Amino acid sequence: MKLAPMNYHYMRYPIGKFLDKVERSPFDSIDLYCSAPQLNLFDYPLGRLLELARELRRRHLSVMAMTPEHCVYPVNFCTQDLLTRESSLRYYQRAVDTAEFLGCPNVQISTGFGYFDAPREEAWKYCRESVGQLALYCERKGVTLLLEELKVTTTNVLVTSGDLAKMIREIGSPAVVGMVDMDQMTYAGETVDDYFANLGGRLRHVHFNDRGHTVPGDADFPMKQYYDRLKAHGYDGTCSFEICDRRYYCDPDKAIDDIVAWLKANTNELD
């Protein structure tokens, strides 16, 4: 698999601290979580983007994927509110443009949500239309959208691997593929096998994290079993570590060390 750490748990630090740590690690690429103050996709000066590109080149790092902040105020491309939907599409257009500039092939995009007291079909329609528009743009830009489902407490649109597969079929673009997050998957009562059964070769990205988006081995998910099932299906796509729990904010470098230790103890990925 192609592995990369994400900078989510470095959001209390300058982006350089994260890049320095990755440069010293066995990894040579990153999953770039885009949020202020590191890279605010709503508004960043051109100089900030050029500086980031220089810092990546200097450390010989590539960007495997970009993960914009999403499904939180004010980003929601499934909503019945037209103004929010249109502004969200402009936001993701900027994300795609930024990815293209940085030489990043993938932009992760989580489902939005519709009003919980309105028919689900309305939000489904807006999701299909919005992602479909972005997909056409991505086809011109050479960028792939990694579509993710979310928990039922967050969305009423895409919550299972079956939902993902159905939406991807309806959009019908080569620029839209599916992904699996171990936390979302387990919360929905699904398995790695379910994702392969529903998505097959359209499963192209993994968030490999323990319960609560923690470091593998820091919670109670059977992470070795999850890894073994991915390999049993011949998965050789991209995989990043979305570590979001605030316990890691005080010593984010240790979290990356612990990820490396888990991989060395349980896999041959770093050999």
C-alpha cells in the first residue's frame, strides 16, 4: 500500500513541524488536511501556497491526497439551501485547483447532509448533482475525488458502503471513487469485506485508524484483522492515517512514531 500520515493532529503547530517529522520518518508523502492556520482553503494568499510547494520540494515529499475541512459549517453540498450548496461547490473547486497545483492526484470529499426532517431523496439528488459537477471539473484537471460516507449522527445521505456504491454508479464518472474509514465502517456495523463486495475496484483509499480516529493499537478495533482483510483482497491503493483525537495534540510527533511502530510490528509495509 501507499502510506501517508495526515496533519490533522498538528493543527496547533506550524505546518513545518509536521513536514519536518514526516521527512524524518519512513514516509515520503502526506495527506494534507486543509484548515486554518496551516492552509485555509476559503482564503489563502498565493505566497502561502507557493511557500508550501517549496517546503514540500525541499523535503522531497509529495502530497498523496488533500482532505479539505468539510461537512461542518459552512460546507455542505447536499443541503436544500441553494446559497450554501453553491458556495460549497466553489470551495471544492478551489480545493481541486490547489491539488492540481501541488501535483496531488486525490481530493477527499465527504458527503454533506440534507435537513433531517426532509425526505432523504432531496439530499441524495443534490449530492449526485454536486459531486457530478465537481467530477466533470476533475476530469479536466486530472484529479480524483475520494468519496466518503459518514455516520448517521452526521448525515442522512451516505452512511454505508452500499450507499457509496450506488452514488458512484449514478454519477458515472471515472473521477469519483470510493474509500473506507475504519471508524465509520465499524460504527455502521460493516466490514472490510462489505466494502470490497460493494465497491470492488472502485475502493481506492483507506483511512486506517482505530476507534475514535486514534492511532492503530490505541483503542479496541481489530486493526491487524482489518489490515489482513485489505491485503487478502489484494488492495494496493493509497492509505492515510486520519488521527483526530485531541489526546495527540500535545505530542503529535509521538503519534507518528507509534504508527510506524504498529506498522513494523504487524505488517511488512515498511520493509
